[in-house]
Amino acid sequence: MAEEYKSIKEEIHLPYKWALGPVFTKFFENFKEKKIMGTKCPKCHRVLIPARRFCPRCFVDTDEWVQVSNEGTVRTWSLVNFEYSGQVKKPPYVQGLIDLDGADTALAHFIGGIDLSDLEKVPEQVKIGMRVKARWKENREGNILDIECFEPI
Amino acid sequence: MAEEYKSIKEEIHLPYKWALGPVFTKFFENFKEKKIMGTKCPKCHRVLIPARRFCPRCFVDTDEWVQVSNEGTVRTWSLVNFEYSGQVKKPPYVQGLIDLDGADTALAHFIGGIDLSDLEKVPEQVKIGMRVKARWKENREGNILDIEYFEPKEEL
Amino acid sequence: MTDRVGIVAVAQIGHDYAVDKNLREICYEVTKDILSQVEMEREDLGTIISSSSDHWQGISCSNSYYYEAIGAYLKNSSKAPEDSAFAFLYGMMRIMTGHFDTALVHAVTKGSEIPGVSTLTNLYADPFIQRPVGLDDVSTAALQAVEYMDRYKITEEHAAKVVAKNRGNGLNNPYALKERVSVEDVLKSQIMAYPLKKLDCAPSSDGTCALLLASEEKTRELTDNPVWIKGIGWEVDHTYFGDRDLLNGSLRKAAKRAYNMAGIEPKEIDVAEICEPYSFQELLWCEQLGFCPEGKGGKLIDEGVTEMSGELPVNPSGGVLSNNPYVARGLFRIVEGALQVMGKAGKRQVPDVETALAHSTHGFAGQLHSVIILEG
Amino acid sequence: MSRKVGIIGVGQTKHGRRDDVNYIDLVYDAVRAAMEDVKISPGDIDAVVSGSMPPPMEGINAPHLYWSDAMGAFGKPSMRIATCGSTGMSIAQSAYYHVASGLFDVVLAVGAEKMLENDPQGTMTTVADPFFQRPFIAGAPGVFSMQSIQYSHRYGLPEERVRMAAAQISVDHHTNALDNPYAHIRIKITVDDVLKSRIISYPTRLLDVCPSSDGACALVFACEEKAKKIAESPDEIAWVKGVGYAGDEHFFGDSDKVVWESAIKASQEAYKMAGIQNPLKDLDVAEIYNPFTYQELIYYECFGFCGKGEACKLVEDGAVLRGGELPCDPSGGTLCTNPIGATGLLRVGEAALQVSGRADKRQVPGARTALSHAMGGSDQFNGIMILGSDKMEV
């Protein structure tokens, strides 16, 4: 039997405080009124979600705030069935990319209202192209989880 | 007044379990018997502390275990008087590099037995070249803190 | 060196502006500043090399988050973390192969958003031997200072004079701290790790900067005030702190590589931008850079050689003691050196600079040093 | 101008669960192996380039400082390069530029990872920005699965057919790994085993996804003159013929991950430099970075091995499997071995062994031109290096 080698255990805690900046601050302010705002690029006219200071492809300032719908279609999704430290939600749960009506980039979020009792049955309930709408939390704190999830319409 | 921008707070918790490997395992095993072991390089003949698999200068495997003394001299030291998250010891405390008798590289560790009531007086109690000896904890778990600290050794 | 590589344009964003902005925004703005100076579109950029740190950002793969903010969308862009001098050196290599005729070099750190320099540099140490005993940036610099003071009779006053000089210079630098600091202020400030007091230690700042490198031909096309890279050298020291000679580490040899490549002697340097996170280190680094004999750092500052009016001004920008965005500080030094050579350093300009030296370092008590020599 | 650059030395450790060695010694083993491969010592190395996954992975902040002695880097120019999953490839490309620039003749490239001493998915989750996406990335599996599921939907292919093609890739690569003594996972499996393995992150099941491994890799790059002097024979030099790299935006929702622009652009950049017109014909072997079976289908199309929606056919015809026209991952690939910081270098190293005819039991007969690839970031970066041999056409 190979000699038993030891190891040292430790958990590292790293506190961070990230500045949102003007555009993201305003994006989350609007969550208070259950509004999802994007910004529009003057060159390619795409509405970017989340709202952003500049268009990544045209490399110019976005110059117009545009409200997009709370409803959209599932571009893709996945059923997460494993645990990891720092995980926000206990698995299993479904997450996806949602193309909100009026937006040209997709928003990543949870997809709720799915029966998770039998994992093999989940693919029958969640389909690419499915219509979903945002379910807002009661008391919202101005972060991405003010939207609890997107649920099938 | 500039518009008040928000920020997002989060504390990242990441668990680790680092493998010691054979050489460090044996190094800390010897702590159980209050022994500090180094390994010797066959080319430059330096005794390396902590004991190591290879010599950093000659880039060859070390091939001989050599016990070094629990006593040594302070190569340099510092009085730490500020806090940061993840800190092992509550400041103020003194730490230093100790050249143990018989070793060719220094060991970083705490220096204890120093009166910290008046920080300004600390530089009078700790000197480069001062003789110190290891003070072992009662129950040792096989890690660097089995040595509680190095304390000044009165020269007879 | 066959073809020369030129610095065509530089841009900076300092702490006061950056502190409440999102990281992506300041990266975007500093990149746009460069592009507007040379009237280039994002599409015209050749390659992009960035420098930032995952631990210093709390976002792993740190350049992923701001990738498109530095114009790198669908471009050949890489990251050299931890020390932004790496990004500069790597950008230069890519130009030298002829694969690209321009290279945007960028670096960013938001020091106000991190757990703290000590917490993150304590993680430099191995988890078994050195981390549990609390080695970090400040305490290892202190261990180095005690040895330096003991061997060469350098005093806390010498170190305090460096702070007073640099913080005084910083008043002329729009990107640096704006409070004047006297020698007495430094000596009175609270002990951090003997002999280092609070004001002996650099702040942890927010900041980003960028510069555009170009091939010799492209440089002439883009500017009539080019800065040429004449010499480079960088070198790493041992892993374990106890293995190292703290007073004679890797800086002397790194500098020798740069001087040899540039074919000059230290005395031909007109101005130096040195990375001095802890006051006394400016004196020690000056010795290692050959600005004065070994052990004579104290005499150097006493005689005012490194003042703005001195023979060899050091850190006219105020140095790292006045502005310390940890990972970006190396590139800030190179940017300031380039401004001096261009004659565009404004109130902090040293008269008729022909040759400037920029230096960067990171790791415990300067485990890795980089030296870059620039000429008009 | 650009000098000719060749890879002469390849060193790697046994990959897998390596609780028997600490991180520094793991790197030391790989570097010693690379030096012994070409009988050189640290004195012959002019500069070192190293890197690994984001340091929160091992909780050690600056690997290039932590490994400096283990790499024999003391007193040498040493630089770190890091781009998450594609780090190994970025290191290889940096070592290439170090030599091609004329600054250095012999450069050591080192990549390593110890993923079994921590929670890798916990670390990889911190790649996503903390404002919008971090709750949703779920490490690598989460975001790669969201990419994989789109493939069948995009081209209207029956999910069953894509499911089978992915399973065939898994069986083929696991079989290849049996011939690779360094590989982590070396087990005999059937298509049925793959189809029945438990869901990790739908549609990805256990046997569709790579392991977390401990492992290290070191490569020796050299200019033409030194390469010919040091290598056993000129036929054993793997010349760098092409390099390419590109990245998408950070937000997953910003760009298409089926017709994946960064993968397409990186391969085209490398093909242009290497003079490759028809990859399926011109390449003899490919070491693709495929932590997930489904992704490899997407790569076949992005790298121009076949047209859009035709990847399944390529697998069904056996063109990309063992013995096919363009065998992929004869080493078992990332699917069977994934110490991420080293993985990109392993792809380049294995490609080098193939074109220099030194790949032992996993050698693809007569291989002269190889593609190596790595992917990283938030499902975002792609890097390609084409290697070739100058030995006479036999």
C-alpha cells in the first residue's frame, strides 16, 4: 500500500465589494419597478441585455435606454444536478438563456415551475423556444435575483 | 454631488485540502518527536529547511535527511501590528527568519516571549543575530504551528 | 535588435475617477482614449495583451470579464497576469515576429474592491510552511527593511525622505494622491510592520492604463514623437523566502540584461520610474539599478540626487507610493517613462529627457523584477 | 522577423488523483521529464513561461512564483500567461513568440493543475461576473451543457442521433486512453454505458464529461539552429506551422455557441499561416480540447472538417474516430484527462509526439501534420496551433 501521505485542510474566505457603475446601477434600479431595461447601440441598433455602457461589437457608446418585455423565449437551458461551494440554489434546478422580446442578447437565469421529481422527465417540460415570463420577488434589493426565475407561460 | 452608484458585496468561500507529498509528510512527522529535519543536496551540500524533494539551485533530487538544531539565530524579524481577513494570529506579534544551526536556508516563524506592552520597546528586545530556540506545543498535529514560536535563549 | 519596436500612444485613468465606476467601463474608456489619439478603429488593432489578476478582481479568468471592453472581440488577445510589465514584454515580442504591426497593451486593478493586499499576498505563500506564519507583502518587506537597515545603517528618516519626495512629486500628477506628506508625518504614522509605518506603505488604488506598441515602420506612420524600446530584462528569485538573499535578489541581474541590450551605463539614465511599494525599497532598488554603490541608498536621498532638481530624478510621477493599482502599477511606470521621453509629462516633466528607465516588481520583497529602457 | 520554431522536448506526469505528491513536486516531475526527453538541463533554458487555471483553483495566488524553483527558473526571465481553460495553449503560443521574436533560443513552457485538492466547479463559477451570471454558470458543466443542447435543435437533427454520435465519441476516446499510460481515466466502456450514465447537467451525462485531474506538462521550444543541435534527429522536431486565437464576449447570451465565431476565426488564422486549404485532407491527426463529447461535434464544423449540421455523419462514417481519415484525440483527449492548466499544453505535446513519430502505442501511422486546440474563458476563447514534421514523404 503506498505510504499514507498527509494533507492540510483550510477554507479561504475572500470578501469582495464590486462597484456597479452608472449603467448597471440604473439597470437594477429599474428592477424595483419590475422593469427590465436594455441599452441600444446607435450603429448596429441591437438592444443589449443587461443594459451596457458600450456595444461590444461596434465599440461605441450605447446612447438609448429601451425597456424590453418581461416575457421571452428559451434560447437554451440545462438541468443542473450537482453541488459546488458557493452555489446559490440547491440542485436539482433548471437554468437557461432567455431571449426577452425586444432584446438582441439573451439573459441567463433560472427557469422555475418545472416538476423535478423525475429528472428524466424534465426534458419533456422544458423546450428550446418555449415561452416564459419573469416572476419577481416581493421585496427586491436591486440585484439579479430580484427576478426569482422565469416560468413557462 | 456625483450620482451615488451602488456596489455588490459577496464573500467567496473556497475549501482546500492540499497534498503534502512524501517529503513534507516526513518533515512534519518528525515534529511529533520535536525534531526539525532538513534534506541535503548531493551537489552543493546545502541542508535545506524545510526539507525538500529537490535543491532549488542545482535542480537535482536531495538524497539525505539531516537533523538540524532546534536553536538558531535571527536573520531578520518584524513586528506586525495590522489586521487582515484570513490572518492566523491577532496582532501585534513578532515574526522572523531563523537560521537554525546546521541549516543553510532560514525558516520563517513567530518570535515569542517578547514584551509587547510598548511597541516602541520591541526593537530593543529583538536583534538580528539574537539566539533563539523552538518552543513546542504540547499536543502536536503535524503542521508548522506545532512549533508555537521561537523564544530568545539566554546566553549562559 | 533587428527591427525596433515603438510606443506610439499612452493613456491612464487614476483612482478618483475609477473608484465608483464598473471595471468594464474604465477599461473601455482607456482603450478608446488610445484609439482616438492615433485615429484608429477597433478593427485595425493587431493584437491585444492585457494584465489583471483573478484574486485582485474576485472574478476568475479576470480578462474574460472585460475582454470586449479592450476591443478584443474576435481578436487574438492574451493575458499576462500579476505584473503588467509581462503584458508589455509579451506585446513587444508579438510585434518583433512581424505577425502584428500594432499591439494594445493594457492593465487594470480596482484595489478598493478586494479583501486587501495582505490577504491576497498571504496567498502567495505556500499553505504549509510560510502561509500559516503569516508572510504577506507588508511583513516580508519589513523583514527586508530590518536587514537592510542593520547592514548598511539606513535609517527610518532616509525611508521617510523617499515618501516626502514622492508624495510631493505626486501633487503634479493628475492620477496620483493629492496630499503632501512630510518626513515627520511619516515617522509619526502608526506602525504597520516594524520598521514600516502606515505612510511608508503604498495605498491600494483603483486604476487602469494602456499603451500602443507598433513596428518601426508603423510607428513612423502613426507619430512623429516615437519612444523606442532599447533594453529589456526580467528575472525571478527563489520560491521560499528563507532561500533568498533579500538584499541582493534578481533586480541587479535583470537590470544588467536591460543595460547590455541598450548598450548603456546606469549613469546615462536621465529619469527613472521605479516600483517602490515600501519607502526604503526605492533606496535598495536604486543601489541594485547601479544609481549608487551598494549600501549608499541613504546617501543618495540625503544628497537629493533623486529629487526633481537632482542629477537623476526618480519617480517624478510620485511613484507607487502615490498611486498603487497593484497589477497595473508596472505598466503605469512604463507609461510615465514614455511620457517623460515624449516630453508630454506636463508639470512633472523632467527637462530634456533622452533615456528613461521603468521598473516593475511583485512577489515577496521583490521576488520578480522587470527593467525596461526607453529612448527618444 | 519571425524565426522558425520547433518543439523538441515533451514531458508529462501520470495524470489522475495525485495525493502522493504536492503541487511543487508535481511540476518538478513534469519539468524533469521534459529535460530528460531531450537530455538538457536548466542551464540550457533561456526563459520560462508558465500558467495554470485561475489561482483560486488551488488557493495559491501566483503559481509562477510558487513553482519558480520547481521549473528551474531561478535567475531566469520567467513570465506567467493565463486564459482559464485555454491557458495551456496560450502558454505554448507565448513560448512560440518568445523564440520567434529572436529574444530567446530555448524556452520552457510549463502548465499544471491540482483539481482534486479543492472544489473546481466552485472556482470556475467565479469566472462568471458577480452581477449577472454567477448564479447561473454552474461551473463548466452548466454553461457547456447549455451550448450542447442547442446543436440538435439548430439543425433540426433528431436528438437521438446526436446523442448516439456523442456516445460514439466517448467510447472511441476512452478506448484510445487505454493506450496512453499517462491518461487519468482508462476504462473499457460501451455506448450503452454512456447512454445510461447519470445526468450531470442535462444533456451531459457522467461518461459525456471529463474528469477533474491532477497533472502537469512541460514542453521545450527551440529555434531552428538549437532544435537541430539538441533533438535526437531532425525528424523528431515538431515545427510550429500555424497559430491562431480569438475570443467572444464575456456574456454567454451575447453570441452564438453553435456556429462559434471565435473557434472558426482561430482555426482560419492558424490554417492561413500553415497553408491548410482542406483540413479533413491536409491534417493527419487532431488533438481537440473536448471536456464534453457534444462540444466536439461543434468543433468539427467550426474547424471546417465538415459542413454545418454534418458532424454526426463524420462520426457515423468513422472519419474522425480511431483508424479514420482524421483520427481525433488518439491520446484519449481532454475527455479522459483534464488537469486544466496543463490540458492545453497536453494537446500541443501530444500533437508534437504524433508528428515526430514518438507517440508509441497511440501513434497515428505516418502522421505529419497535426492540429492542437484549447478552449477557455466563459465558454469564450479558442486557440489553435498547427504542428508539422519536415521528414520526407514516405
